Amino acid sequence: MVVLRLGMVLLLAACSASPVPASSPSATISAGPRLDCAAPIETLDVPPAGYVALLDAVALASGALQANDAGEGKLLFAKTGLLVRSGRAAELIVPAARAEVEWGNTGHHGRTSHLIIPSCPKSGAGDWQVYPGGYYVTKPQCLPVEVHAGGRIATVRVQVGTSCPA
């Protein structure tokens, strides 16, 4: 059911710099590696310009990201920070056949198409914690990233190595 729903989202969604309005989930998804909340590289009061907050839980880059050779065959990597709101759990999902994500600062993380973000405790002065990482993709693309948080779902199109059509 979830795969069919995600497939329909991918088929019907055009890329845009703004998030798709949040919807109510038809099913709860909970699988995949967990973000290690330890050692954010920075904390911020609010997400900076160039980031879009989703469901008041995460913020993702909204501009074009440069995709470079990941050194693993034809795989590309686009480096960008992940902003996580303290005390808010979420899940990030990308199309498994086309992309994976990897964020964290402790070496205890792995690439996945479904990242679980636990309710991280506040670390530092700001409410938004920043983690290094990014997107691994098979080719430059307008990548749909689905965020689940607080019983809702939002989708944003991330420009990885290419721009999204208007």
C-alpha cells in the first residue's frame, strides 16, 4: 500500500522548490537506520535561507545541489546539511531504486532510502541541530523526498545535480 502510494506520488508530482502540502498518512512506516543524534556540527535558532522546514521537524536544502562522483562506479553524491528540530521525531524516505541518504557525525550511520530520525535532545543554544551528509543518486535528478512527522506527510523536490521543471 505504501509502495503504491509513494509510486503514485512520484508519478504525479512535478518538481518544485516549495514543499507539497502535508497530508494525513494512510499507513505508518517505521523501518530503516536511525540518525545518531550525537555531535551535531552546529545548532541554529531557525533554518537559514535556502532551507525549507517540513512539518516543523526537519529542514532540507531548497536550492540546486551539486552532484559529484561518489567514487563508487556511477554513483553521485550531493553534500548538504540536514537540520533536525530538537524533540521532534521524523522519517525521511527517498525512492530506493534511485537514491539513498546518509547523515550523521559519528560514523555510526549508513546509507538508506528510509532514515529514521529519533526525537533528539537539544544540544547547544538553538532548537535546530545540523548534521553533515547528503544524497547518493544514480543520476542527476529532481528527487522527491517524503517526510513523515507528527502523523502527517509532506514531500519536497530536491534538485540534485539538475534543476526541477517548473
